Amino acid sequence: MKLGKVEFCHFLQLIALFLCFSGMNQAELSRSGSKPYFQSGRSRTKRSWVWNQFFVLEEYMGSDPLYVGKLHSDVDKGDGSIKYILSGEGASSIFIIDENTGDIHATKRLDREEQAYYTLRAQALDRLTNKPVEPESEFVIKIQDINDNEPKFLDGPYTAGVPEMSPVGVIKTALPNMDREAKDQYLLVIQAKDMVGQNGGLSGTTSVTVTLTDVNDNPPRFPRRSYQYNVPESLPVASVVARIKAADADIGANAEMEYKIVDGDGLGIFKISVDKDTQEGIITIQKELDFEAKTSYTLRIEAANKDADPRFLSLGPFSDTTTVKIIVEDVDEPPVFSSPFYPMEVSEATQVGNIIGTVAAHDPDSSNSPVRYSIDRNTDLERYFNIDANSGVITTAKSLDRETNAVHNITVLAMESQNPSQVGRGYVAITILDINDNAPEFAMDYETTVCENAQPGQVIQKVSAVDKDEPASGHQFYFSLTTEATNNHNFTLKDNKDNTASILTRRNGFRRQEQSVYYLPIFIVDSGSPSLSSTNTLTIRVCDCDADGIAQTCNAEAYVLPAGLSTGALIAILACVLTLLVLILLIVTMRRRKKEPLIFDEERDIRENIVRYDDEGGGEEDTEAFDMAALRNLNVLRDSKARRDVTPEMQLLGRPVFKGVPDNVIFREFIWERLKEADVDPGAPPYDSLQTYAFEGNGSVAESLSSLDSVSSNSEQNYDYLNDWGPRFQRLADMYGPGQDGACS
């Protein structure tokens, strides 16, 4: 009988399964090939049990433990005296053994792909003595494979790309001319089967995503054949008028486009560019629009791919065109001047109200509204100019001075009469023309000197002139001495014909003692028409110079000094005089401040207790304001000394000396002397003010301290009014009343 390949494979599998199951369940014990086993105290015996490998199928899913095999020893008589134990990989956790019968079962599902075999050890023990009756031996339980794993694709799912329109390739395309724009992605499912597809075999699948990459096989196309846009005429230059876009089914670089204006009447007015991000065509203004000049423009615009694929040129042109019409809308515009800039000129001698020039503006709109003019006073703060509101004639409003402001830049405003908010601006530059209205003068203040030893014909100064005017032909100045100075014998002038003049000496032997300063009037004339002139005075100082002609000193007071007296000697004399004056001032000050003490002892001067008449003090109880010890000192020796603060002519000849006299005598004598000094010397300080309140008035031992009763008093003052002042002034009324001889001085 003939077998096919499939039938033959099935036949081999059946044989293998039969052999596996036959060997898997056998645990026959044999005595052949046994090794001797020795027990102590016994003779050698043959090994009584061996077994083959055990086999068990993986992925057993039954509810009962899976039977693996049976262990049996010849020593076991079946009376229960022998027990079997199991150790090693998976013992007790995966594999268990019946200790009485030796049956081995698997308690868990086994997976050959996780572990293909387990190595275990078996032992037969005497149940009573728990001693082995057989030597421990190893055995292997192998896991029998079944077809429980399907084929797997390790790197799936897969992606692949193929250009659209590709011919048959490695991954074969089933359709010709696949179009990415129609469908850009395909999903394929790939299946793999084991057991060569026989029954009972398993299979695995994966996916392959095939993406069609883009090629430039589609030309750009405008969605519309024409476009229309309205824009105001006031739209600024460079503003965007419109955006248009041609559609292209391609993507990326294959969809990049270029736009250009190929025809139309707005070629110089508009331009088109491409937006790199959106691939739009952007139409912008290049020049200002004017509704009154042109109301619409028509543009023919082309869009084309930047890079065309030559393989697909046969499909047609890769470009497209459309028409864009731009309608210009009218806008109310401000007046426009006929010229953006008006240069004007006027002489600075022009009269107020004279016409300088005219500006003109018009309304560019079709309504042509009348225009009124005015000057922007921010550009003419001094209001030098006026403008006629209707005609635009500019006139002078003030006298002009070129030297103050040579150019006036003013702004003229033109506004519509019907809509004053519409204002146009024109710019006028008025140049002031020069006239000769400024006389020339010295270019600077000259410091001119002449040496005492100067020689005749020596140049001592070079002068130049300036003029605020600016004649077109330039300045030309003429120098000369005035008529009064022409015949002087000291200096002369030479015109250098180059707008400068030189001053020269006419004699020698200038002396400061005779004259230290000379004033030279110089006459300067300009070349204007008519010419102007001025007289400028040059001051020349006579100086003492060294051998090189360099001035040393030009002091005018030098000539009053004695002949031969040098400057150093003069300084020394002045220093001596100043020193003497300071010494005299110090002496006078010291004499005024230092007075001879009236009464003194060895330690201190009692003049520190002097008070003024207007100081009332603290009354008789005040004993600390003054030190009375010096006045009451009985041992004071009074020498006859002259006062240091009074001139000798005014001093008394001498003073008596008191020694060992009573207190009242000393005080009386002292005060009396001071009283006489005060009477005869009106310039002396009031030293009679040395007193205490304890000795004041008629009740004191020293009697009255007042000078009202002094021997030199001649006044006849009437003090009757003191009686009317009340009891507080009764004492004064009694002293100075009608019955008193005293008078106030």
C-alpha cells in the first residue's frame, strides 16, 4: 500500500505516541545489572531495584493528579513494613509519592517550554526502624512535549513602504497603479502554521502595514477659474490684497508651488509671492492705488510645482492658471498739494505784507471739494508769515532778519471745506536773502602790548574783522586809522589786503612812567553795497619786556615809584608797613581790654564781679553775686598807681594808702574816689558800679551810691510826679521830691 507524505507523517506520530505511553507507565524492577549493596553486620547482597526514566505529558488539565509512575522494591512483601520517600526537584510541591504503594503523581500543570525534565531521588525505608532497605538512587521525569504553542512573529507588527505606482516588487503588489491619493495605506495579515498544515497543528499571525509613499503625480489645480477682490484706494503700499491657493493632491515637497503673474494690466502695481508654510499665493500692492485714475485691475496668475517628476509629464502640464480681478474702491482722500515741497526766497529787507510765494492743493476725489489753507503754527511760532485761506498766497507778517534765522521751514495745511477732517500737508522752505545791514567789527577782543624798548616799524598786533552778513562774493574788509589817529607819532596801521591789518610802532622808547595805555581807533569798511563801516578801538599797554621781547609786567602804577626802586623793594616796604599796622592795632586792642584793677590781692582780680547798672541783681539777700571779702579786707594796701585805661592827663595825681582803718572808712573812701573819677572823666568806664545791694541807699554805711548828689551835678530835675505813682514809689518821692536838693543827671 502506498502512503503519501501526510499519511506517512501521521503513521510515524502514532508509533512515537505508542512507544512513549508504553515506556512511561512501566516501573519494572529488575535484578539484572545490579550493584552490590553492603549493610553493616550482613553479607553482600545484590541491588534489588532499578527503574527507567518516567515520562509525563505537559499541559495536563484534569481534575485529579496526573499519574506518573510506580516505585517498588523486592523487599516490599506488601505487608506495609516498607515506606517510600521522594526528594529532589519538585518533590512535595509538584510530585508526590504514596509512601505505602510507591505511586508517583503530578499535582500541577507541567510546561515543557518552562522546564523539560526534573531530577529526583527515591528511598525505600523500613517503617519500624526508619532505616533504608535500599540505597538511594536518582531518576528523571521528562516532560513530554505536545503541540501547545503556535508560531509567533518576533518583530511584528511590521510596516513597509512602497512608492505609489510601483511595479511588482519583493512584497508583491496585487494591483497595478495603486494611487496614494485614493488610498495611502494597506493592512496585511500574515499567518504561519506548524505541523506542515496537518490537523492538530497551530498557527500564528502578524500584521504588515504597507504605506504608499508620495510621488509628484498630481499637478496643481485652482479650485476656481476666476477670483474677485475689492480693496480701498487708501490701502498702504506692501499691504496684502488677497490670498489664493492651488490645490495639489500630493504632499510634502511634491506639493510645493510657485506663483507668478503671467498677464494683466496690473503687472507693475501688484506682485505675488508664496507662503512657504501654507503654499498660498500672496498678492500685495507695490504702488499706491488711485480710484480716480483706475478703478480695477485684472491679473492672470499661474501656479506650478517646483519639482516635476519626468515620469509623469505625459499625464499633462504640471501647472494651472486663474484670473484675479481687483476692484479699487473710492475713499474720501485729503487734499493733495501740487508739489510736495515748495522752496521760496525773500530778502530780509522786504516789507511786512509782501508776497513771498503761492502754494496750491486740490481735492483728489471726484467731488473736488474746495480747499482752505492755513499755516501750522507749531512750525511758525513767531508768526513771521501769513497765508490767504482761499488762494494759498504766503506773505510776510513780521520783519525778517537773516542773521537770526536764515531758513524758515513751515508746514501749510489744506483742508476740505465740506469735510474739515480731511487735511493735507505741504512743506515750504523760505530762504532769507542777505542784505548788507551789519557793519564789520574786530574778530575778537585783542590784548595788545608794546615793549618799552620797542623799535620803530615793529609789528605789535595783527587784527582781523568779522561781519554777520554773508555776501555772495565773500567778505572784503578795508582797514585804516581814523582821521584823528592818522597823525599820531606812536603807531601806524598797514592793510594787508587779505582781510587783516598789522599795527606797527612809529618810534622807540615807550615809558610807562609817561603813559601806560594807548587807545588806537581803527576804521573798518566792508565791500557791501552800500558799504558799512565801524570804528573799533585797540587798547595797547606799555610793558616791561625781557631781552627776548616777552612782556614781564604791564602794571600802570610802576611809573609813580621812585627811579631805581625795584618791585622786590616795593613789596618789602609794603610788608613792613602792614606789619606795623597790625602791631599798632594789637596794642590798642590790648589797652582797651586790659584795665588796672581797683583793688586786688595776690590771687585774683575782683573786676570779675563788675555788673551793669541795668542788672537789678537778687536783692540784699543775694550774697553770691559779688565777693565782698576784697572790699572788707582791712589789710589791703593801696598804692598810688595811675589808671592804665585812662590817658595820663585825665589821671589823679595820687591816692592815699589805708592800713588798719575801720570798714566803713575804707568803703566810704573808696567809693568817694570812684565817684570823683566818674564825675571828672566822662570817657572812663563806670567803675563806680562796683557795689553790693547791702550798702545801697541812705540806710547803708556808705550812704547813697548814686551820682545824683555828686558835687558836679547841676541839673534841676522835677520829680513831683513820683508822689502820684503810689506807695511803691514813695521812697523815691521822698528822696527826689520838692524838698530835696538832689537832681538827676
